[in-house]
Amino acid sequence: MRIVHHLENSRSLRVLWMLEELGLDYELRQYPRDPKTLLAPPALRQVHPLGKAPVLQDGGHVLAESGAILDYLADRYDTQRQFSPAAAPADSAERIAYRYWLHYAEGSAMPPLLLTLVVGRIRTAPMPFFARPIARRIADKAERSFVGPQRRLHLDWMEQRLGQSPWFAGERFSAADIQMSFPIQAAAARGDGLADKPALRGFLQRIAERPAYQRAEAHGGSLQALRGD
């Protein structure tokens, strides 16, 4: 039996979504965040040493990292190759794009968004009154000089890609789109949002309309109030 260890309001919703797209049965074990720190509870360390979600148990395998889990599920269970272009030639444009976006989501897209979260917390963190102006100036400078420009750079790149094709790997939906969903949802909730990104807003609308995504949210909870993990 497949078991998904799922942290509320987190990246691990993508694993539930992939399982729903594949029509696979699974047992869902949900973990609440610490109400003060918003971090994962210590119980997750009994599943995986890093104490992070998602974690998938499939038979004797224990897998962490959402991209690796999606890749594993596509390789093992997507026999019709609906959600990965693994049957295409290794040098095909679709397969190269699929591999790129599957890894880009966490490797390049998420760091500026996590920094946006950190900078925001610096502004609002409890501290002595005399330290607040200093902390805010540091946060504002980081936002202006590095975090904001990096966030906009990556959002422009994603917007450009979806201006060329409806999905990240090309003309058809794939696991790369599942993996890319979280950075875009996080961007919509933080920083400047997606007010000037019609292609990204359209992408979020299309995935929200997928029945498998709706089932994943029904089981694992909504991501409407992203707080990071």
C-alpha cells in the first residue's frame, strides 16, 4: 500500500495530485504545522531523517523530495505515458523541456520565493522597539537590491514559457506542470503577486479545473493561504 506523509499547506499536495491523476490508491497521513513556528512536527523525523514532507512509502521504498517522487511515480506507474514524455526520444524538445522544468521548480524558482518569505518575517518579527527600524531597513534593502529583482526575473521567465505553449513541457499536460504548480501558487500569494502575469494566472486556472487536482485538495487541504514549509 502506498502511504503519503503530507504536511498541511505545503509542497506535498503535488504528490497527492499526481497519485490522483494516475488513479492510484494511497493512504494519507496528515501532519499539522507547529502553530508558532509553522514548521513540520518532530513526528515526521520518524518517517525520514530530515523531518520534511512529502514522503512516499511504496512497498519497501521510502522516497523524499517532490520532484524525485513525481519522477518515480511517472516511471513506475504511468504506463500510458500520459504525464511524462519518457517514450519520446531522449533529445526531443518535449522530453528536454520536461526534465528541465521538473528540476527548475525547486532548484531555481523556489529560492527567491523563500527569500521573499524570510524578508517578510524579518519585517514583522517580535523585537525590541529600537531594533525594528534597523531590521526593516535591512529587509527593505534586501527586497530592493536582490530578492525582488530575482523574483521578477524568474516570474518573467515562466510567463515567457507559458506564452509559447499551454504547458511547461509543450502542448500537453505533464508531471512537470504538477511540479511547477507550487512555485506559481507561492508567487501568487507573496511579493508582487501575478497581477501582470496573465499566462501564469491562466495556468493556475487550468490546473484548478482538473478533477484530479480538486480531489487532491479535498483530501489534503487547500493551498490558498501559503506560508512556506
